[in-house]
Amino acid sequence: MIIRRTFLLLATSLTTSIALAQTTVSVPASPTRAFEVASIRPHQGLPHVIGGFSSSGPRLTLEAYTWMALIEEAYNLKGYQVSASGPDLPSQETYFDIAAIAEGNSSPTRDEFRPLLQTLLTQRFNLKFHFAIKEINVYALTVSKSGAKFKSSAPDTSEMGLIGVHGRNQTLSLPRETMASLATDIANSFIDDRPVVDRTGLIGTYDIKLEATPEFRIDRNSESEDISVFTAVQEQLGLKLEPAKANIQILVVDHIDKPTEN
């Protein structure tokens, strides 16, 4: 069982100034954090695992990452939140294996490794990028005609929520959840191809319980007991997920090189 946390669109180590069409990245607000040592090598042969992530203490191992997947990992983004626009960008058919060690003897979490990977991308891949606003396909979270099936949070309810696993399903138990946070949690737990935006019009916090099968599992190998998130949201919560369009912030790659030698 995994204690929830908030999905970060942008790393907190960056400060940004946002314009309607484009944003520029300013100087980091805190000293740059970097790995004590990092080895980057092209993956040899056909990858058995693509995008393999593992860590032990201060050691981080990434297996078969493209440079695009490495950007998604470093900035905690999904594929639809990254775009490449620069000329002569390296091939995305090359996979890299990365073995790195953070300073000290602590055991960083996945989120704590991300700022170090951002520095790695800047120093070793010469990454340059900007942020922009783009209209993309989304799912709108709305209230069904039958009305919402959940209750408001009790005044003394803890904000701690849990995201767990039940067989092939993901389970959300969120006793103090806003609709905006629910939209984000649904996208992170069940949907890969587009974000979810809150259009319920409901304010306040609610006691939310939801169980469904992630869409990638259904797409790869569906089973009769699978629960589509589209069905689960309507039957369990009295909400709907409807195709729509919305403006979201994306990271646009302007330049990236092959990694420098170890």
C-alpha cells in the first residue's frame, strides 16, 4: 500500500514565469543538487525492461530509458506533457542505462531523485527547454444526472489518504479530497493517454472511495473481472469522465545532445 501524494506538474526546485503561450525557466532558487557520480551508457541488445527504475540507499539504477523518457522521469511528467521542437534532436530509438549515486548515506525517494536527474540532464545531455500552453484532449470530470454518491468529509477527518492495490485494480481511499485533487488522482492511477480536469462545480472536500483497473492493463490484456475507470467513476461516485479539450502546460524540448562521456 502506498501513501498518496500530490502529482507535481513541475519540479519545485524551479521557478517559472508563465505567459499565455510560453514560459521561460529562470535561475533555480536553490543550489544545484547533483549526483556524486553517474554513469550513462547505451543499452546493449534488446531491452528486457523499458523504463526500469530501482534504487537502494543512495544508489539509483535506470534501465533502458530514452532521453524523452528520462525527461519525463526527471520532471514527473507524462508523455502528453512533453514535446520536442528543436532541430537535429537525437534519435529516440536509443536507450540508455544509468547508474548513479547520490551524496551521503540516505535513501532518497523517487521524488527526491528527480532534482538530481534534472541536473544530470542539464550537465550531461545539455538539455534546453521552455514551458508552453497547449490545447490537448482531456477527460472532463463531471457530475452524472443521478447526482454524486459520496459525502462531505467529516470536520475532524485526517487529510491522509491511501492508494493501494487489489488484484489487478488500484484502490483510492481519500477521506478529505477536493474534486481537483480527485481529477489528478484518477489520471495518475488509471489513465495514461490524457489528463483529467475537474468540471464538477463541487467545492469543499469529500470522502472518496474508488476501485478500478488501470486502462493500460485493460488495453494490454483484458480480463472479465476488470473494472473500467469510466464505469467505476459513474457507478461508485456518481460522476462521469467525458472527452473534452483544455489548455495545459507542457515542457517543450528546444535542444538536447547525446550524453557526454563518463
